Amino acid sequence: MYSIFQGRSFLAEKDFSQAELQYLIDFAQHLKEMKQQHLPHQYLAGKNIALLFEKTSTRTRAAFTVATTDLGAHPEFLGANDIQLGTKESVEDTGKVLGRMFDGIEYRGSSQSVVTQLAESAGVPVWNGLTDAWHPTQMIADFLTIQENFGNLAGLTIAYCGDGRNNVANSLLVTSAILGVNIRIVTPTTLYPDDQIVALGHNYANQSGGTVQITDQVAEGVLGADVIYTDVWVSMGEEAQFEARIKQLLPYQVNQQLIEQTKNEQVIFMHCLPAFHDTQTSYGKEAAATYGIQEMEVTDEVFRSAYARQFDQAENRLHAIKAIMAATAGNLFIPKV
Ligand code: CP
């Protein structure tokens, strides 16, 4: 009998049920404890994993590399300039070739249709390491982090403050709704999420008991929130919109005043990273010189505060990605969930 995850790709959260997502979160927790106790978990022993990155990455690349190695498999990094994907060779042909050599494929790039085509042609599990539409491996790590802090998920409230149309906002909206978590997207009306994604969220929330709220009112949006989440104001490839985004999103910056507006002493702060909270980077220095702004989506004060959980999230990327890879491509049996 097949495991329910065996051979499946992980392209978007909406492809998985509440029970399946919860299983992956709990399995990630289990694998985290196994690693901490130095217990072997080589569920991918002898396999080969392709890591396709058309965009830069720190956490996702590191997590897939270490997860692959911990699971006993070999990771092969194939960057944008290393292979002919999309330039001299179609996505379909590339998927067919890689699927004959590798046992699983990670893809990070702009287009959701590319990762979908790879999954259709490769015949092995394909994992979405981020596209413009979704960031699903991030969600397993994030909800593991939330569960570690609160002991449960359903009934909690997340307020996402920032660009309401980016991949992380999309994924948080839909994943929260599937898991019965109340999600509030707090963003200017000009950056409200796509209507189809909001409708999808409402459909899931009606089944799970969660709620979906989109608002441009910060005080109303963050009141009572258990989690304040933000992301960069300008995503990869949108750099030309920097000045406009700063003007639009400055009122939504996560600072101490916004944290206090939650009126929840147990509130935690989350960020998928990288974050622009100071001028220690060339990006930060350029923003300071050009726009006179020292910190963007989160202040340095909040980033370094007791509320902050962003480095727990970063570590949990490893355990989450390992759970997804092991469940879908590993030599292990997972009964019906
Ligand atoms: N959060 C995230 O995806 O980080 P990287 O861009 O470093 O992979």
C-alpha cells in the first residue's frame, strides 16, 4: 500500500488538505527532535536531488542542501547560469531529462507555471522553493514555529502587515484558512490581495472555522493578534517600485507602537527573511542614501526584541523541507491522515 504523500509534488498549499498540512507540520517537529537527538533519519538513502535556483536564496538553498544530506541523498545545485532551462531547452524537456536522473527536484523562480510544468513532465516529486505566486515550504516552517509557541494552531490570529499581494501574503492567507487560523491582511487598498485568492481563502475558512479579513486599517487589523507577520516591501524583480512602495507601506511598518496596538502581551513577531531592519547591507545603505529611510518593513527595535521569532522560522525551514521531501520521495510509509 502506498503512503498518501508518496510521489506527490509540493507546488502550492491548496493542493493539500488540513490534515495533510498538519501532518507535515507535526512530522517536521518530529524530524527536528530526531536531529537534536542525533538519531539517523536517512529516508532518502542513495537518492539524488536536483536543486534548481533561477533566483538567489540563503535559507531555501541551505535548507534543501542540508535536508537532502541529512536524509542520506546527494544534492546537486543547478543555478540559472548552469543549465539550459528556458533558453536552449524547454521546461517540458528539462523536466523529462532531470526526472530520468534525479529522484526529486526543487525549483525556485518567478513562474508558477514552470514549477507546474516540471512536475507534469518529470515523473518525480517537484517542490516549489518559491515562485511569484506561492511560497509553500515557508508555510510549513512558519506554522511549525507558531505551533511551537502556542501549542496549537486553530483559533489563533495572524495579522500580516505589508504588501498584501506578494507570494508570502498569498500563502499565509490560504494556509491559515485551511488550518482554521484567523488571517488578517493589513495593507493599503492599492495592495489588496487578488480577489481569487481571497475567495479561495473564504472557501477554506468556511470549512475550517477560520476567518479571512482584508483591511487597510492598522489599529483594527492588529488588535488581538497572536502573530504579527511582515515581509519585504519590494519583492525580487520589483526594485523599480521602491519609492512608491515606501510611501504606500510606511504606515504599515512593524514598530513598537504597532506591536502595542495588538494589546496582546503574548504576541510574537515573524518574518520570512531577509529583512530590511537597518543599514548593514548594501540594499539598506542605498535605501538610506536615496530615500532617507534607515529601516523598512520592521524596525531594528522589534527585530531584536523578545517578540521576534524570525530565526526560529529560518531554522524550521530545514525541518519543514526535510519533512516534505521525506514524505513525498522517501522510503517510508505514512498511513492515511
Ligand atoms: N525566506 C526565504 O525564502 O529565504 P531565502 O530567499 O533566503 O531562501
